[in-house]
Amino acid sequence: MLLAKLREAWICFKAGRVTLRYPFAPHDPAPGFRGKIAVDADRCLGCGGCAQVCPAGVIVVRDADQLTRLLDFYWSRCTYCGRCEEVCPEGAIRMTPMYETATTRKQDMEIHLQVFMGPCQRCGRCFFPPTPLEKMRVAGFRTGTGARA
Amino acid sequence: MSGLEILGRLAVNVGLALLLAPLFEGVLRKLRALVHSRQGPPLTQPYLDLLKLLGKEDLWGARGAMAAIAPAMALGSALALAALVPMGGTPPLGGTGDVIVIIYVASLSAVFLMLAAFGSGSPYAFVGGSREMMLLLSVEPVMVVALIVAALKSGTLITGDIVGWYAARGPAISMVVAGVAFFLALQAQSGKLPFDIPEADQELMGGPLVEFSGPRLAMLRWALWVKQMVFAFLLVELFAPWPRLGLYPVDLALGLVKTLLVLVVVAVVDVVNPRLRVEQAMGYYLRIAFSAMAALAFAAVGM
Amino acid sequence: MSVSAQGTNDAAVRIKGLLKNRIGTALLGAEQPHADALRCLVDPAVVREAVAVLVLEGARFLITVGIDERPLGRGYAIVHLFSLDAEHLFVALHQAVDPAEARIAAITPVVPAAGWAEREFRDAIGVVPEGHPDPRRLMLPDDWPEGTYPLRRDVRYDFRPPSVPGMAPEPRPAPAGASVIPMGPFFPTLEEPAHWRLFVEGETIVGCDYRGFYNHRAIEKLGDSVLSYDKIPFVAERICGICGFIHSTCCCQALEKAAGIEAPARARFIRTVMLELERVHSHLLWLGIAGHIIGFETVLMQTWRIREPVMWLSEEISGNRKTYGMNCVGGVRRDITPELAGKMRDVLATVGREVAAVRKAIGTDTTLLARTRGVGVLTRDEAVRMAVVGPPARASGVAIDARVDHPYAAYAEIPPRLSVQQEGDVWARVVVRLDELADSLRIIGAALDQMPAGSLRAEITQEIPPDRIGISVVEAPRGEAVHYVQTGGDGRAYRWRVRAPTYPNLQAVPAMVTGGAIADVPITVGSLDPCFSCTERVEAIDVHGGGVRIYSHDELLAMWAARAGRGGSR
């Protein structure tokens, strides 16, 4: 019995102090950590793929008018699953390593995007944003003539 | 001793008990944290806890009048015990029947804790109070036997004289056995594992303390810390009074150091043990009480 | 594959034959939705006879699923799910109840383990189990009106009925001479609040009553209303914080079985690795909690210290310490690279060494053994009677384990070694879990060694057809979890039923605590490693008068207001 107690005491003393200094010193999570989302408005196509796959339904996509698509991310209910990042074709939505998300203002936990779109020539509804057009120009495509680079 | 000396020693005894007990508790907490592989609170944390509690609201529910004054009485009786215990010299309050008085005053603090529990109006406190009673009934005999042995061997009931006699004489088998028994009883008296049964928060939500808050809770906690320090001091003064140099301040300091050492051992035992059930604890202490009778036997034959 | 598919088929044929013999034309149909399941359509009038046939064959009750199939023209479906462990077969007895009657004979008198399951379908679907010995409400809130059954298709998932007071179920009365000690709703040892009423004489327990389910989150309702097949695994993962991966794997497997999708071999092995990793962390966590419950804080601190590197490892592999989010229907989302595998081996080798040291130290600790030996005994008969699963069952001599009885993921290639004890006390459960921990480390090592190359997900090229059944079980650290899925027609499930392992285990608690001391109740309940929903109620026991009064929410508020105003605080 005494031997058991000595063994236990030995395990404890051998370990020493293991607690981290956090929050008095920063602590970075592992790479690939699924933290708070960050949205890059310049890359966003407004496709709404993220909204469709989000299990918690925190992303709302709607058209304000013929030129403007609104994307609202109410990420206070985000479950940090990372499906939005997986699905986004442009890499516009990313999971950052940030995990210190406590705040006293609910507005801090919302991201609102306005994406300017082009209207479809036929039906007049929001079609696609200038971003792919820019990309095509950068890649050397000539728009409007049918020629390929 | 002159009246002034008595007052002075009284102030020292009560003051030390009141003011140093939280520091000793702080040391024990830090030791606990060390064994737990964590940083632990600063040594002054118990003082900060008391300060915090003293400033909080005193909420009460179905508490009775007895439970309302019990915390103060518990602290008071612990301090009264401090006045009876020799610290570095003769105790300030003493007379011809010291040992008997100590036996009674020693259980007073626990009795007030029980009264606080039974008057709380909570079923958890009730069970906690009854466990405190059962534990007290099993630990008392051990303490009594140890003190009787000391009185028997030294031939006097006056604690100051017992200390002086033992310091001069050197160790004796019966006294050593009695000292060991008293030390084992100390574990339960300090409310430390494996015997912190009454205050088992995992089973009883804090037991007797569950209905107290603010200043009253502070007094109950303080009473427990004073109790553990004073009992340890009694142990070292009666059963391990060496070295004794005859100089009051030096003997006092030595006594404090020895008390701290004893409490450290108590804390180490505390941290490597789970909690026992109350009937297991009672069985354990009854066995100790019977073994402590051996000390009486030794004393009777003069050893 | 070591599972004999032929043996399972033979068992299915045999069961069909036995049922036909017993109930004749009342057996309205039989089919095998997937290789290891037999589904029999039975006339509701003979449900007890049909169940009796299965019980005689040694079938173990899993769960009952209540489904509102009125939109499909099939009334209310009551499906009793059983498992023939030795033959690796699931048997689903499907009874279509006439909606006009909405009642069916209760099987609880024949199968005591079905107690809660039948009360639950009464609450959820509104079909009355006739002859049930304890027909009180199980999971609906205390102010939910009678007549509104949430899992019916015509009740919206976000419907909030008006609050109706006084619908709380009657608490069971204490036996004569016993007083009542409440444990809960908030209690320090129980991580989630629950309400136990202990009937005590002195310090000995003579009976107990349980009320739970107040934190019921209506996940199944979400599953058949707002979630698509892709989203269900993520919500499933959040059924439990400690064993979430088990639930997401189980529902993915159920959906895959229903749809006929086969996850690639690499995905199966990765799932195995993560499942066993979860078992490692869960058992270490439990060891700490068990120590904490008996007051041994040092065990808590040290075992959690040993566990922490496992959490960091999980974070590196999956992106989070818990809720790995790695499962999807058809496979897994993240890969285990060779570099990660190397790290895993190092971390787990250290964990193995440290756990062995702890085991050696506490194995001879007499104070610890005094609190755990002979405490909370569950006899083998009681364990079988209440269909207890997981370590509590194995500690009582019942050698069942979903990984062996219904192999999934890579367990057919890497069979686990079961640890079976006979004493059935708390210490036996500690031993079983420690053995399982060591075995998990072995399985992870073997899985990493044998990891096949290949894709991580199956290509799903077709829509999942409607009206298919999928049944899957996974051995969680706490026991066997069951997921039952019926596919719907619009990319959603028609019904998704989850049974967590603690569901049957909690029903066995009265048998375990009766005869013991109050001090032993927390560790007894804790030794089940419960992972359960909570309750919220306050019960006042008049210790002197012996009466019990339940206070409603409003009354409590009024009492508090009165006291606060009366100078109840300074």
C-alpha cells in the first residue's frame, strides 16, 4: 500500500509542472486548426456554395437588386466544421487559426459582404461578378472576340 | 505569570492562530498543486479568499438562529483552543485541569460546525452534519487517549508542566505511540483526505458549508484553518518539544516551523488518497484507538 | 473478411422461418435491406409473440424507432430493433400501426430493456404502448401539452406549443420508512445535470427514481426536416462532446449501407484510427473523472496530463481537439500523412508507458480499492435483462462488443481483444477500460502499419434512392451506439434514429445502487461513464414531516422574490 502511494507520488514529481502560461503567454494552435472564418470579398463569386453546405445554416445569400448580391455570415453559430472552405471554388472563405472569439458585442460576430455582379443579358438577374472577368484578363484571355489564348 | 504577561501571550497565541493559519493553508495548497503538476495559487491566496468572502452578500434561506451565530462561535472556539495550547512556553490560559479543558474545547469547534449544519435547512448539510458527528465520535477517543497518556506519564494535568517535563526527560515509548496516534487523528481533525468526509463536495455539495455565504462562510473556513494549525501545534508541543532553549521567541519560532512540517506531511497524505466512506473512517479510527491503548499500557508500566 | 456472410444469411433465413412458424400469416413480409440486416413486417396484433421468438433465440434488444409514415400511406411504424450478436445480424420488426387507433401492445413486459424506448415513442409519435408498467412521460418538457407529438410529420421542427403547467410526470413514491435524498438537478459529480431521487434509510439506498431528458435537443427532428445527408454527420458529431466521432461514423455508415455506397479501404482504416484515438482520450478522461468523484484529485490531474498530448495530436490531424469533422458520407475528409503517422506513434508510445505506470501504482492502492471493490455491483443476469452495453456489460461477464459482433471500418482486419471481467463492480469497470486503452494503442499501431493506399472518399454518382433502410452500430467508449436511417426522397433522411450507449446503461442504475451507501452513488453512476441529457427541477423534501413537494418554476421565482425583498441578503 505504501509502495502504491510512493509510486503515485513518483509519477507526480517526475512530471513536474506542465501547465502552460496561457493566457499570460500566447499559445498557437496546430497548423490546419479550424478557427474563425475569414472571408476575402475580392475572391468571392457569390456562388452560394458555402451557404448550401453549411450544416448550421449560418450563411445567408440574397440578392439586394440586379447588381448586388449580399452574403451574410452569422458566424456566432458557426460550428467550425470547415465545409465552406472545402467547397469554395475560389478559396474566398478560409478557416483561420484564431480561436479567441469572445466578445461583448453581437455585431462582432457577423460578416456582411456585398458582391457587385453583372446582370444576365437575358433575364436580368444577378449573374456573375467582375472577379472571373478580371481573372480571365490576367490569364490572357481576350473577352468578347471568341479567340483563345 | 503576571497579568501583563498573560495578556501578551494571549495576544500572541490568538494573533498567530488567526493571522498565520491562512498562510499555512496557502503552503498546503501550493504543495497540492505541485503534486498535481500545476502552478497553483499564490501563498497568500487564502487571505485573498477571506477578504473576498468578507465583502460578499450574506444570503440566507431557511437558516435558523443557531446556524446564524454558529460560524462566529466555531471561529471563537478554535481561537479559545489556541489560547489553551502552549506555543513556545506556558499557555496564556491555564489552570489545574488543562488537559481536560483542552479535550472539551477541542471538540467545541466541531460541535458548532454541526449546529451550523443541522440548522441550515438543507438535506445535504444534514447528511454532512451527521457525518461530522460520526467522525468526531471516532476521532475523539484517539485524542483523549493520547492526552491521558501524556498526563499520566508526566503526573500532571497542566499542559505547560507536561511540556517542560517531556522536554527535559527525552523520548518515551508510550509518549511516542501516543504521539503517532494523535498525528493520525490530526488527519481527520484538519478535514484532510482521506477523511474530509463531512465536506465532501463531490458527494454532498459542500456538506455543512453549503448554505453559508459571505462573511459567515469566511468564518467557517477560517475556523477550519485555525483548527488544523492549532491541533498541529498541540501535537508538536506535547509530543515533540525538542529542541527547547528556554527563550520564548526562539521556542515559538521553532514551534511554528515544526507545525508547518507536520502540516506538510498531512498535506502529502491528503494528496495521495481518495476519500473514504464514513463507516470505513470510523472503523479505521476505532482500530487506532484500540492500538493507542497500548500506549496507556506502556505508560502504566512506566515506559 | 472474417465475418461469415454465409453464416449471417443462414441466420436470417432461420429467423424468418421461426417467425413464420410462430405467427404464420401475420408475418406480412421480410427482406434484407443490406447484408447484415433482416427486416420483417409484422402485424401489430402479434408483436409480443414475434418479439418472444427473437428473445428465445438470444436476441439483444437495441432500440425502438417510431416513424410517422402517414405521408407514405403506412400509418405509424413502430420498429423494434434487435441484434443477434453471435450471427452478426440485425433484426428489425416493423409494425405498421393504424393511425386511427394509435396503440400497440408494449413489449416491455417481455423485454424489460425496452422500458424507456416505448415511453419515448409514446412521447414522440403518440402511439400508446399498452400494458407498459411505467407509462409516465419520458422526454417531453414539464409544460408540453398533451396531444402534440413532436416527431409527427405535421409538426414543424420549430413549432413551440403554448406552455401548459402541471404536465410533469408523477415522481415515484418512496417506500414506507425511507426518506428521499435528491441528487440533482445540479450536482458537482455529474458533469451534466440529472435528477436522481434516492430513497434512503440511514445511509443505505433502498430504491431510486430518475428523471432526465430536459436538455433534449431534438436532433432527430432536425435530421428529418432541415438537414441534408451531407450535413447530418456534422450534427451527429455534436450529439456528444467526448465521443462525437463515433456518432458521425455511425450515421455515415448507416447512410452508406442504406445507399449501397462503399467507403474506400483507406477511409475505413483512417476511421478506425480516429475511433480508437477517441477511445484512448475518452478512457483517460473517464479515469480522471472517476478519481475526482471519489475525492482523489491527483488521479484526475495526472491522467489528464497524460491525455493532453492526445488532444494536441487530434488537433494536428483533424483541425480540432474534439469534433474532428473528418467524416463524410462515403469516406473521410482529411488524410493521415506518413509524417502524422510517425507523430502518432511517438505520442501514443509515451501515453502507453505512462498509463502502464499509473495502472501499476493504483492497482495496489488499498484506499482506492476500498472505494471501488464490491461497489455498485451489476450482476450478469441484470446486465442481460436490461441489455446493458459497453464496459459495464463486459465488466459483468457479458462479452459483447460492436466491433466484434457487427464488424465495421477496419475491425474485421484488426479484431480487438475483449476484456471481460466477472465481478461487475466499479473496479472491474476500471480494469476493463484500462485493458481497452492498451488494446486501442495496439489497434492504432496496427492500422497505421496496414494502412492501404487509395482514395479517401467514394465517388457518389447517383442520387440516394428513397425508402431505404440502413442500420449501423459503432462501439463508443461508453458502449454500443446505434443509428437507424430511413432515406427520404429529396436528399434528406425520412427518419434518423440515434441510440446512445448510455440510454440502456442508465436504466440499470437502480439495480446497481440499491443496497449501497449514498456515498457510493456518484462513483457507481460515474462508473457507467454516463454521457446523458440533463434535467432541471427542484424538489424540496420536508425532512421532518416526510412530505415531498415539487416546486414549479413560477413558485420558485415567487419564493425567491419574497425572500430577497424580506432582507434575505445584506
